[in-house]
Amino acid sequence: MKEFRAEDEIITQVKHIHMIGIGGSGMCPLAEILHSRGYVVTGSDNNESDPLERIKKLGIKVFMGHKAENINGAGLIVYSAAISKDNPELQAAADKGIPTMERSHLLGALTRKFSNVIGVCGTHGKTTVTSMITQILILNKCDPSAVIGGKLPLINSNGITGKSETLVCESCEFVDTFLQMSPDTTVLLNIDNDHLDYFKTMDNLVLSFHKFIKMSSKAYINGDDKLVLKAAEGIESKIITFGFSDKNDFYAENIIPGKFGFSFDVMNRDRKIINIELHVPGKHNVLNGLAAFAVCFDEGVDPNGIKDAIEKFTGAGRRFEFLGEYNGFTLADDYAHHPTEIKATLNAAKQLSYNRVIAVFQPFTFSRTALLKDEFADALSIADKVILTPIMGSREVNTYGISSEYIAERLKDAVIVDGFENIADKIIETAEPNDIVITMGGGDIYKAAHIVQARLGND
């Protein structure tokens, strides 16, 4: 029985929900789910976007710009973390005594509306595995709903609304937002030193993951990751392990590099179930595919159907996303913003048949860059050439005295370039036929790649 929380009572009582920043990638799927469940949904946003267009086509009324009168008639106001406290719609809600709810709390309440919630968590790979599971369930006619942190090409969206009781949900540990959720099944991929500006210590981070998986009745965990195993200590839920070691319940054997990714045998307690050929590069994706397989296999999906869906998976948006070939070089984009992710991405690129790997990296947040500056330099050293941007501070002020120069000075072949137009110039000037150029970062570095695309067009 899922714990009933204050938010649940609010969304049970209201009929009209207004969403500030409804076009955001995290808000759109929630708006769709609410709309499908009979709520009157309205929203506001400052920018036109593909997700916003999708929302409008459902018949949801969207106001462009934020104004106090936009909330008229609403019984609940939902806002994303990016919305400032002085937003006129939030202020109007306060003046009128209309309850407000941050997006993560709404998502939590929605997880208690479904009887089969699959929450995918971990420092790395959440979007990929959430996307894989969603694709498997869709292509095998399981009709899931999903909330994903990136765009899944199959549905050209960050989420989908299905008619079944299954909700697949990317579950982010940042500021403990995932503790608002109520998962029935959890997937814990790995634990690494990220968001320590909030968690302060690794013990606190591990404890947070422990609390999350403790809420579920069944957990799939990476049995090769010591911190994951520590997080699972004392958990009474059913634990299923996956990994490379044959000590796990599900493990990979006969791992062979291919043209687009690795192929491997899926083993379940010494029994070979099936062979899978991935179409996403990197050995880390063997683990991601294995985790998705294990979950869907136990959900009752036919192994051949899982294999077919995984082999059709070419990545989520901004997860080693191939953008095309230009002037003979290949352009790709990746969300990698942590040294472990950068290493995985660059090693995956090195395993493919390119002459050189050129990394274009935008450090994201001063705190993370300061804390992991040497690890960033070490990870980026895998590339043959590196183009760095100044640090994108996002929500922070640089009180750390850190800059991209620190990283550049520790690399053999690195330059710092400011401005996306200038970065695009540098990419075009530097890249040669049969090179791969990968734009990487948690901010908006993808804009530089899009400028290159616009300038050169497809060969």
C-alpha cells in the first residue's frame, strides 16, 4: 500500500490545474498524463517549442507569457524549479490563496495514481535506461505511460500517456526530488560522486538512494557497484542483481564490439536467454541494455520482443546522439557533464573506427567543476583534441576561483573558445574527414553543433 501524502489529497480534490512553464521537458509529460485522466489543464510559457506544440494539439490552453490573470479558475498551480518566486502567476496564487506545488511533488502524486511504477535511478544512465524500458514496452504493446529526462526518438517526446497501469519514470536524486515518488519497482544503475554541493558526503548520497529503493517492493541493482550494494543493505524488498560478473542474477557474456555497439549474450543464472546487438556505442550500454532487459523480462515481455526493441534503440536525445556527417567528419552530441560520463562517451567513441576523437566540452556549474577539476582533465585527455568553453554557471556564482583554463593547461591539445558561433568556426576549421566531433555538457553546448549543421548541411 502506497503512503498517502498531502499532495495526493490536493490533486484528488481539484479539477483545474494550471502549469507555469508547461513547455518544459519535465512539465510536458505530466500535463499529458493529467489531461488523459480528465483534469482541465492550462499552462503558460515564454517560449514556443516542440513540446509546447504537442501540448496545444491535445487541446490544452496555453498562454504565451506569464500574467496574473492566466490562473483564473485554477484550483492548483504547478511550477517547475526554474520558475522564480516573483513570477506574477505564483504571486497571484498567493494573493488568492490557491495552493501551489513544485513539479517533483506533482510527479510524486502521479506515481501514486498508477499501480505499477518503475523508477529508474542512478548517477549515470537514467535517461538511457528509462528510454530503453519505455521503447521495449511500447513496441511490445504494453501501452505504458512514461516520464523521461530526454527525448525518445520513437515517440519524438520526453513522455507518453498510455492506458495501462504502468508508469516508467526517470528518478533524479538531485536535491532528493525522487523521494517525492512512490515506485513499485526500482532500478539502481550506479552511484558516483555527483551533486555533493547538496549531499555534502558520499554517505549522505548513498543513504538517499537507500531511501528510494526501500520504498519499492522489488529492486534491480548493479551488483558490480560497491556503493550500490551498500545502498541496498538492509533492504527487505526483493533484490535482483545485474552486471558483468557471473555472480549476478542477470549478466552479460561473449561481449563483442560491433560497428554500432557491442553484442552480448544475456545470461540468467547460468542460462543463456538470448543474444543482443546494441546500436548504441560503449560498453556501459551493455549494462544499460541488461538492466532494461531484466526489468521487462520479469514484466513478462517475450525475450525476442525485448531483443527487437533494444536493437532498434539508437539512443535518447543528447545521449551519444549521432547528428550526421559534414565535410567528411561525423558530428555527435552527448549530455555527459561528469568525468565518469565523459570517460564512457570518449572511450565509446575510441572503440569506433574514426581517425581522431575531438571533444567540445562545456563545463557545467562552478561547484562541480571545482570539485572534480582534475578528474575532468583526466577524462578529457582520452580525446585527441579538446575545445573547451568557459564554465556555464547556471544557478551558481563563481565563489570557487575556478575557470576552464585550469583544465586546458592540463591537456596536451586544448583551446578555450567563447560563443557558439566561434565554437562552430573552430569545429569546422579543426575537423578532418573520418574524425568524430562530440559536443558534450549539461548546458546548451548542443547549440554549437546545431550551428555547424545549419552551416554545412548534410553531405
